[in-house]
Amino acid sequence: MGQQKHHTPEFFWNDNMTLLPWNEHKNSPAIGTVICAESEIPKIGGKAFSFGDAKEVFRMFIIRDENELRAYINGCTHFSGTPLNPNEVGNFLDSNDPTLIYCGVHGSRFLLSTGACVSGDCDGEGLQPVPINVSNGQVIIG
């Protein structure tokens, strides 16, 4: 029995083909890092953030789910970890159902509340959450 082939880049996986925790990715922000002011996250949709250089960039986005903020790694689960919002176009939400996050690369859809895959070429893999907290109006890696 061979190992399952994943399309996402090797820095998403360890040697056992297990998804790396968000904080083991190169250039992931340290716990306690202030990402932005809470007011910078739009009322509808999300905002992308990048850390590191183009060769080993860590991408994430923060999105508003009613009155709660959620953060996920910004990487297509189907192909090469390409950002869900290629060319920084879009606000991450499905235009037909704002309870879903939309991948602009392959059309996959994920639950806003959990990042779970609900349709498309996501191969059953959900978005990987990044823990955040809001303190004194600042969004902080938690």
C-alpha cells in the first residue's frame, strides 16, 4: 500500500504525510504576534496576511463569522498550497452563500465556522485553522 499523494507543497506535510500543525510551517507567526487591529477585518469577508519571503511564505487569512473572527492557513487544499484568493482577488466568501469560504483556484467550498470541506476538489481536506484572540482591539496569534 503506497502513501497517499497530496498536491499541497511538501512544507505542508511531515515525512509521514501528516499535515503539519500551523505553527510548524516556516515563517508562521509566533504566538503573541499582533496581526492587525480588529477594525481592519471587513464586516463581510476576510483579509489576507503573509509572513516571510516569496520562496517560503506563510499565508493566512482572518475572516468574520458573524461577530467572531476566525483564521485559517490561506492555501488551496487541492493544488500546491496556492492562495484561495489568487492574485489577491476576492474576499474569501462564496458569492452565493456567505456561510462558505470559496477557493478561487478550484471552486472548493469550506464551512466558514470550521473550515471543513463541503464541496469541490478539496479531497475531503478542510482548511487548517490558526488560533487567534482579540485583546484591546488587536488580533493576536493565540
